Amino acid sequence: MIRAVMLFRSGSSVPKGVSLAKKLRTLSFVTDAYAVFGRFDVVAFLEAEDENKLYKLFSEATLEGVMTSESLIEVLSDEKSRDYGKGPFSN
């Protein structure tokens, strides 16, 4: 399982951000989403079986009303692994 955080800008309107967060929470791969104050309007947490599936889900999470988004993918979460911190793209 791999996790990611997506940050969304919806036009700096609190009601739009709240509405977008509610819509995101209905998606099966979104574990949580909520409106926030700051540079972004909504933060959402996603989970997928692997990186390839996660990349496909990014486009599914970009719903109507999203102006821009930024995705943050977790690095390897097993601290006991010798590859801890290298992430899925390291050789």
C-alpha cells in the first residue's frame, strides 16, 4: 500500500473548498479530505495498491472546481528496510 497527500486550490472560497472536500470523501481511494486555510483550499489523503494505480487516481481526484493541485507521495514507510527514505523512484 502506498499513500499520498493531494493539495487543491478551488478558488479561495471556503464554501467551494468545503464542497470539494465532501465530494472527495465519497471516492473509495480517499481516506480523508477537508477544507483548510492557506495557500491551498483542500487537503486529501489517498491510498492505492502501488505507484501505477496511485498515478491513475490522481487524475480521478481532480474533480470539477479544481483550479490546481499538488501531489505528495510518501517515501518507503518501513524504517527497518535498508532502502528507507529512498522512495519508489530511486535506483
